[in-house]
Amino acid sequence: MTQTDAKPAASGRRESRKMSRTHAALLEALLPLLEEKAFEQITVREITARAGVGYATFFRRYPDKEALLHDLAAQEIQNLLTMTLPIFHTADTTASTEALCAYVWKHRKLWRALLTGGAAATLKEEYLRLALLVAEEQMDTDAWLPVDLAVRFCVTALVETLSWWLKHDAPPDVHVMAGIVNRLAVQPVFLPAD
Amino acid sequence: MTQTDAKPAASGRRESRKMSRTHAALLEALLPLLEEKAFEQITVREITARAGVGYATFFRRYPDKEALLHDLAAQEIQNLLTMTLPIFHTADTTASTEALCAYVWKHRKLWRALLTGGAAATLKEEYLRLALLVAEEQMDTDAWLPVDLAVRFCVTALVETLSWWLKHDAPPDVHVMAGIVNRLAVQPVFLPAD
DNA sequence: CATAAAATGATATACTGTGTATCATATTTG
DNA sequence: CAAATATGATACACAGTATATCATTTTATG
């Protein structure tokens, strides 16, 4: 994910091997650190030390820690969103939900780091931002529930249930988890009956 | 809330008038700051400046910012939890949910500051901590949903919907909001039918 | 292969914020 | 009034961020 274009630098200039190595080293250094501690208390020094890269070099590529996290997560978030959207266009939401859970489970090492550390809040915000963009046009819930609240609820419930899943000691299998996600995060939005 | 026992200091020693004034000044200084910006980017210097209190004096009472926030919010969180619990012991959850929303609306100035700033995460954690303590004994959901996940979901959904409510420009009235909260945060846990 | 361009490492520096220590002053308590 | 103590002001050590500089290494190019 994101081997290229970390810092497009305006004009399309290629990334030398050296830059690529530095780039990859920083990305690969963050992941294990996210498994160890919360994102907020990871220092740039730790990242650069683990990456085997000079401290100042970090700021030549990223303006701050958050940019590195975004670079690491952006593509994965987009993927997850792409798998989330079909849920709201199908009569039977079960299949889509199960596909979503299967995807997360397949990439659970990455998602565990992204969701169970202190990075979760940042991740959720970015996810929410993208989701709200496509919500107005694509998603239509019943009038009793404002669309923006519906999106917020779904994303929040999804992130919460998934992070519970990924940090659980004896996690339910994909099918069972999909059922839970469906009932907690999806169905409530589509059950308008009073 | 919490005029007394901010720092029990082991042996029960009374709090002089001077201490009380300092104590109250700090608590009352945090609230307006929370309405202005996220908790993380509020500095101790700002708090003490607004409280009209020396910088070092802050650390004589609280070990850090978080302790002050906790002191400010602890009682309110307990109150909210007390109003939340009945929801899970009644057949008709509507009445309890409505009482909860009415309470939050009545204290909306405080809760808006607590939930819509960067303090929300800390608040939610504390709320969750207390809720999990009483969950095992009091709350019983259907077997398909692990109790700890049920509690996490409810608290998360509750905090999310309430903070949406409090930061909304034209917020729904208490009755309508109670209906939304009921459907999004409460019912999903109690609708076991497949 | 030689040379210019570019990225890096190492280091110094400015800055912000935290938390502690000290001491003179003001206030409370007995 | 006198002792105890809370406060204000200040200095300080410390950690982390972000920038700047320059010598060195690597890469690109003729």
C-alpha cells in the first residue's frame, strides 16, 4: 500500500531507490510500534530509530506523525469503505457484511494495529469523512433518522465491533461476527417499524 | 459537583476556604475552555490563567490535566450511568431512554462541553469502565452477543448519538431523540430474533 | 567513468509544554 | 498574636517537535 506518491511534491518526479527505501522503512516501522503502544505516545524518534533512518529525514517526507499514519492507512480505509457501501444497497445485507468481515479478518494484522491502538480515533475520523462524502447521494435511510447521524452511527458501531473482534482473545469466526455486526451496526438503521 | 474531596490526601483533612476557591476556580475555568477547543490542546497554563491561579498551584491539587477533567466529570458520569441502567431492566425501554435524554438535555451545557470536545474519548472510557463493572451482574443479554461487547456497543452508540444531538444546529426534541437512541443504541441488543 | 544533483545522517537550535523545587507572601487556624 | 499552610512567582530540568545547516553518500546522467 502506497509505495508511490507519498509526497507528490507538485510536479511528478520519480522516487529514487533511496527515497523508496526510506519511505518503506518508515511505513514498516510504524506498524509494529502501533501494536506495542498507542499512536499518541509513539515518538518520531522511535519511528526513525526503528526504521534505521535519521531523525530529520522523517520531516523531509512527512509534516508530522499523523501524515505517516494517514499514508499507511489511506488505501486500506478506502478498501474497507468500498466493501462497506454495498451493504446499504442490497436487500439482504448479510452477504455484504460477511464479505466485509472476511476482508478485515484476512488483513487482521494490519487492522488490529490500526484499530486497537491509539490510532483508532484518527482512523475513524478519516473513515467517517469519506463515508459522509458518498452518503448523501448513495444512501437513503428512512426519514426518522437523519442521514448524517445514520452514517456516524454505522461507522462508529462498525469500528467499535471490529476493534472488539480484533483484540479479543478467542474471537468469533467470520460468519458469527458478521451476524453480530449486521445486527448491531447495520439493521438498526434499516428497521424503521415502530 | 465535586466541591469536596478532590485530593483526599490520605488522612481526612478539611479543605480551607482558600483551597476551595482555588479548587472551584480550576473546575470552572475548564468548562468554557472545553467549549472552545479540544481537551488535548488545552494547556495547564490556560486553565490556571483563566482561573486566576498560579501555574504551580495546579499541580498541588491535580497530578495532570486528566485528573481535573475526571474531577469535573466523575459525578456527572455516575449520574448518567444511574439513569442508563434502568433501561436494561424494563420491558418497555422507551420511558427510561426518554428520562435519560431529558436529563442530558437539562444539563446540556455541561454535556455539550464534555462530549463534543476532545474530552469525549476520556469521558467514554470512564463511562465504559463504570458500566463494565456493573454489567456482569446486572445486565443479561442473549447468548448471541457477548456481554462485554454489548456494553461497549451501548455506551459507544449512546455517546455518539448524544454528542451528535448536542452539537446539532437544530436538534430534535427530547421525545424524538429518545426514540432514535432507543432504536440505535438499545433495541439492537435486545432483538435476538434471527 | 566522471561529475552534477539529490537524499541522507548528524548535529545544533528554537520552541512549546510538562512537572518539580524553592522561597517569600498571604491567609487561615488555634 | 503566632504557628501552620496554601499560594504566587520564578527558575529549572526534561521531553518532544520542527527547522536549518553541512558534510557524506547515493543516484542519475552525459
